[in-house]
Amino acid sequence: MKIIKKILILGIGNDILTDDGIGPRLVRDLAQMNINPNFGFDVAGCGGLEIMEHIKGYDKVIFIDAIRTRTGKPGAVYYFIPSDFRETSHLSNLHDLNFLTSLKLGEILELGLPSDLHIIAVEILEDMVFGEELTFPLKNEYPRILRKVVSLIKKIAEK
Amino acid sequence: MKRITIDPITRLEGHGKIEIFLNDEGEVNNVYFQVPELRGFEKFCEGRPVEELPAIVAKICGVCPGCHHMASGKAVDAVFGVNPPPTAKKLRELFYMAHFVHSHTAHFYALAAPDFVVGPYAPPTKRNILGVIEKVGKEIGTEVIKQRRLAQEIQALLGGHQTFVVMNIPGGVRRGLSETERDDIADKAKGFVEFAKFTLKIFEDVVLKNKEYVDLILNGPYSLKLHSMGLVDASNKVNFYDGKVRVVDTEGKELCKYSPPEYLDYVAEHVEPWTYLKFPFLKKIGWKGFIEGQNSGVYHATPLSRLNAADGMATPLAQKEYERMYTTLGGKPVHATLAMHWARLVELLYSAERCLELAMDPEITGRELRAQLGPIPGEGVGIVEAQRGTLTHHYWTDEKGIVKKVNIIVGTTNNHAAICMSIKKAAEGFIKKGVEVTDGILNLIEMSFRAYDPCFSCATHCFPGQMPMILEIREPNGELIQRLIRN
């Protein structure tokens, strides 16, 4: 019998901080698309201990977060896993613990956190100004970003 | 002149930079503490119905969303000229006590304990919560996570969401509490009380029974003689949700006591050209610069200042611990910055006890959840104690309740001058001519402001951050001679 995995798509960010809200925005749109009945959708504001509570009980988690790199083009979509971890906006910008420390903590305390973790990060332009709208490059590129994220999620889900 | 740059700061909410300028003798000349600022919050609020603000402000800080939500809810009540009915008030306070339990727990075990349990000179790879668990055992770590989660569950139940809170509506709250839910919260609160007592026992065993630590707290370069601010009830007991703001001077005498709408008569903000963040001071004394003592206009608003400013705690166990703290530390007021950790744990116990009291209150399951709204006065101030200090929200609206202007004095902002002074004092105490600035010394300097549990996320209207630390030591000509990178 095929075991059905519970998969969480977790958007991280602040949706009143311009491009910082790209993760939650994508998750809200993904939730409307009926991609896979086994997907759960959620949004969170920050990482660390908070994230642990969101991901507990799932088999696989796909984080969608914002990222700012030195040379990246706004709208570029990246994929990585914790072992080749790069800092995204919220998995490293946390209230109390960073994401990797939290994972380690969960492991030591045997909290039953999933180990099958994936990160999709979108290069952003602005996250220092309050606003509900994305900046022009991301707004303009949004349909392509969404398609790319859907494609990545489907591939990750099959792994 | 040599220049040391710490940028950004570890285990501190929001990201910031400390620059320590040394003179040619290798001693501290000056210290600047800077934080980047997010822009446009006031503009973002203008033109919106004021009743939207409690939900919006919960998003300006991922660290203390519940505090902003509460201060905002109270300011909105004032804008509409209403007082929530007793049940609604108690439900708000119940939520708020759970918020304090979860926040103070996280601060002690994740941010403060590593310095004491693992040790201030331990390598950064060990000086974190994982190192704490290695020392104290997995069972305690599991309990910390559990109690924090239970407090979050209470907030999620009453607040609609544990982070993006939507509890308060003008004149009341959006939902009540069933008897079953109340019983569940009471059970959790009983656990909080035991957990707070246990945490104080850890503090006693690890810190108070260690002569080196007690000496560091009382005699190290961590003492700062400032006035103390805190919200008090009608009996001058500590209160986080409601009451008047009381300020006592460096000798413990009352300087002033004011209601929320009067805050502008008592507090003003000084501006320095090198930082976006302002420096609140006591108007009665005036801004006299970054000086400590009776003639200074600088105050602090912290767990320790709240205890200094009050005549006691409103719950029995916390009161006992309050008395023990002052007896041990030589009477009121206490000016030892690191004693904030003890004061925070006294508050943890108070929050737990008050949470239980409120859960057992017959009125908590009442059905009258909202007051009738009247004409709109168009201006309102709400003040609560955030974990990090007195939090003030002030809104101005038109006659339809549309926001025209917003002013917020965040908990950490109250402490901006005090934090700068504490860092300088610690730096002066530990950086000496001919002494290599090691990671351990850096951490001892960091401890001076970590005690404040500062959150620059909302102080600068910025989202929380935790980033690596870089220390650079430069020759007077700017040439880099030493660089330390952490994390």
C-alpha cells in the first residue's frame, strides 16, 4: 500500500512589508490551485521556535521565503535544501533561534519534526518599506514566479 | 584612533551595529549603537479606518505582536470613547499574561541562560540553547518547549492566531470563553506557575550560588544609575495591561505618575544625528545627555525598572520572590543591569499566577464582550507594558474614525539611551590597553544590552533579525588589523 505523505507548503514573511510578503502571497495563490489534495498550506511571520510548531506532524515541508543576494535579479527563483543552506530572509532572521539551531533542537529533544525539508526562495528588491504591493519587477514577473514555484513544488512532492 | 565594529549583533531581535572607537592608547573613546530603519509605517496607517490598526500593528513586529495589539486596542477604545466591559478586559489580560509567559520563557532559556549556564567565555558554538540543554538535560529542554507552546495555544485561542492577533475590536473582544476552554486554560496556567517556580530555582542554583556570577552582577561594569519607569495599578503594584505610568528616581522616590493621555506632558524624545532611533527622556528634568545619576533625564523601562517603580507584585508568590530579590541585592531600587534577568523571572511568576487567577475568575466566561460605541472623540492613547518596556500608541482620527496621524513609543525605544550607556560602560570595563579583544570579551559587552531583551524590530518598525557578528579592529589610519566573524 502506498503511504501518502503529508506535505506542508509554508510561506514565510510579512505581507505588509512590500516584497517581504512574497512567500505568504504565493502560498495563498497556491492554496487556490488544487495542485495536490495532500498539501497543507500555512503562513508564518518568523522562524526558530515558531517554525517548529508549524511544521510538526508533517512528513515533508516546502518553505517559500524571500531572499536578497548581492548579484541576484529580482524575481529569480532558487531551490535548496538545509544541507546546502543559504540564508533566506526569515529562516535566518528570527526572534530567538535560527532555523538550523531549531532543527537541531527538535532532533535532540526528539520532537518529531520532519527531516525532509526544502526551501524555495524568491529574490526580492525591497523589504524596508511598508506597503501591501510588491515592487514593479516582482509584480511584473509574478505569473512566471508562480509557474516556476508550482513546477518546483510538483517535483519536490514526487521525491 | 582604532575602530571596532560589531555588525550585526547576535541573539538580538532586529539587526544593529555597535561601533567602539578606541583612542591611541587602546582604550574606549566612544561607542555608537545603530539600527537600520524601515520606512513608511505612519504613512501606511494614514487614511485607514482606525479599527484596522490593532491587526496591522500586530504585524510590525514578529517578536511582541500581542503587545502592539493590546496597546492599539486600548488606543482604539479611547478614540471611540469606550471602556470594554469587565469580561472583555479580563480576556484581554488573560491573553496578555500568556504572551508574557511565552516571551519571558523564550528570553531566559534561549537568550539569557547561555551566558550563565554555559558561561560567558564559552565558544559561541556552545553558548546557545543547545549548549544549555547539554548542561541541564533534555527533560528541561522538552519542558521549555512544551510550556512555551501551551502559552502560544492560549494566545491562538483568544487571539485568533498566535502571531497575527485579531482579538481586539473597538470596545471589546471578538470572542468569549466557554467553560471547557476556561478549564483547559486553568490547567495550563497551573503548569505555568510550577514551571516559573522551577525556572527561578534554576536561576538560584546556576547564578545566585555562583560567587563569580553574583560578583559580575553586582560589581562588574554593568551598573547604571537611572530613573525607573513602569505601569502600576491603583495600589502601585506591577501591572502589564492597565493602570498609570509611574517613574521613580535613582533613589526610589516617585518622580511622576501619569495616565496614558498625559504621556506627552512627561516624556519627550531627543534626536541624535547618528541614529534614526530617538532617545526618550523625562520632560520634567530635560535632556542632559548620556549621563547617569539623579540629574539625568534618562530612564529605563525594563523588568527591573517595573519592579523598582512599583511597591510590589499583585500575586503572592511573585511578591515573595520580589522581596527576596531586593533583600539579596541590597534594597530598592536596584541598578545592576544584569539583575534584569532575575526581575524578568519574578515577572514570569507573576504572569503565570495572574493567568491562573484570571482563568478562575467567574467573570471570565461572561457573555458581555463589547461596549456600545458612542460619538468619536478622534484621539486616543493606549499604554501597556511590553516585555521590553512601556509601550505607547497614540492615534488621531477624523470624525469618522479615519486615521490622520500615528505616534508609537516602543518598549525598546525607551531604553535606547540606557542601552548605549550600558554598552559603553561594559566596553570601558573590558577593553583595556594591551588586552586582546576576544570573542569572550565581545560577549561580555553584548551581555550588557542583551539583559534589556531589546527588540529593534518594531523600535525601527523593522522585522526581526538575527545575523552573524563581525568584529573589526582598525588602526588609527583605518587599516584592518583584526577581524572576528561569528555564526
